[in-house]
Amino acid sequence: MNRLWVLLGIVFLAVLPLVSGEYFVNLGSQILITVIFASSLNLLVGYAGLTSLGHATYMGLSAYISAWLSIKMGLDHTITAPAALLLTTLIGMVFGWIALRATGLGFLMLTLALSQIVWGLGYRWVSVTNGDNGLSGLTRPHPFGIDLDISNNFYWFALIITCACIYAISVLIRSPFGASIRGTRDQARRMSALGYNVWAIRWTTFVIASFLGAVAGLLYVYFHKYIHPSVMAITVSAEALLCVIAGGSGTLAGPLLGALVVVVLKNYASAYVERWNMLLGLVFLFIVIFMPAGLVSAVDVWKKRFGSGSKA
């Protein structure tokens, strides 16, 4: 039954551009990008038990590297995309090696400090990042001759990438390595006593999360055709963390629901409410108080009640 619902959900998302306007198609593309970004953070927060406040660094770095190579070096997307993913992942390796010298609050503060360094460079290294003006004049790739400047085509492209990332994460967390990740979260000392290298498991998870964050960064810069240092700000990392917690950390569907709520609220509330972030905070407060396990838990409760009611 679960597989059937997943299949129906994918079919619905695939036909969405055919039954809706361009605004909703673009909104859907933004949600899909946020889903990848939040899901990558969920690997750390939900499955490894490592709360990070610097995950926007990898989305921003990937976007900036791709944009700089394209604008300044004149390279094609077939080169800039792999280069951005590789370089961002390598930086994630270094940052993971530094941040994982601590756990808990220390880990959170180290990820925050590292992200602030990169964010500051984004504003100050004007010769590379163009400072507060950002990098503009970017183009979208044309994979297999498909014009991604058409909103529907970009949406379907983002949907395919999102499905591939979610599937890869599901395979990972259901593998023996995924079990070891959860083991380091729940019983780190016992895992170490059993002979597992806890630090190496966490570091590998950090690197994978960095890579997936870089994938979200590429889609982000392709969608907006512009990149600004604010993409690497703490608020972006906090919004991703909000998606994970609100949806349900440690679940596959949690970041999907969380991203849907956050992006829709941002786009609609900001049009009617000047201080829309206060509304976002109130919604988050409501979820934490009444649904501490996230929206996924509420959906599960509803399914159980609906199922029992239908049987009766």
C-alpha cells in the first residue's frame, strides 16, 4: 500500500504542470529544491543525531562555484556541474573533519562558525563573488537538448533529480551502513565497544549530506539564474532545520512535508503579512507543542483512525 501511495504521488506531481499555471509550476520547483536540501540535512539531524546550523554553506558553495566557472571561465554546464559537486563535497570533507571534533552543542557551534566564515567570504571576496551584488547573467543547462528555460521542463527535471535523491537516501538508510548511522545516534559508546568507528561513520554521513546539499545548490542557481551571499546565511540553514523538525526528523516523508509547509507559507504569507516570519514561527511553535514528532506523526495517527473507522 505504501508503494502504491508513493507511485500515485509521483504521478500526481508529474502531471501537475499540465493542470496548473506557471506560478504554481515555479512554486513546485522551489519546493522540490527545498525537499532535496532538507532531506540532506535530515541525514545529519534525524539519522545521525547531529544538529547543524551551517548546512546552507554547501548549497551556496555549489551554486557559487558553478556560477563562477560559467561566468568567469566560460565553461559549459557539463563541466561546471561536476566540478561544483566535487569541490563542494571536498570542502564538506574538510569541514566535517573539523566539526566532528565535537558533538552535541559543540558540533552545532562549529558548523555555525564555519558557515559564518564562508558567508563572510561571500560578501567580502568581491573579485570572486561580486559581493553584495551577487552573480547574475547565468543560464540553465540543456540536457539532451531539453530547454530548461521552459518552466514545465525545469519542473520535470527537478522532479527527476528529487526522486533520485530520495530513492538514494532510502536505499542508504535501509542498508547496513544506515543501521550503523542510527546506531551511532542511539548508542555511540556501545557501537564503539562493538568495534565500529563512530567518527568515520559520522564523517561519511556528513560528506554524503554535503554532496546532496550541493545538488540542491545546483538546482537553486539554475532556477534563479542568480546567486547572492544571503543563500549561505544562518537563516537559510535555520529554515532547512525547521523543515526537518516540523515534518518529522528521522523519516523520509518528514522533510517533504516540512518543505511544503515552509515554502508555501513563505510565498503566500509574505504577500499578505509584512512580518511573515512571525507567522512561520507560530506555525512551528504549534507543531512542536501539539505534534512533537512532526507532521508525519499526525498523518500516521490520522491514517490509523481512518483505517479503524473504515473497518468498523
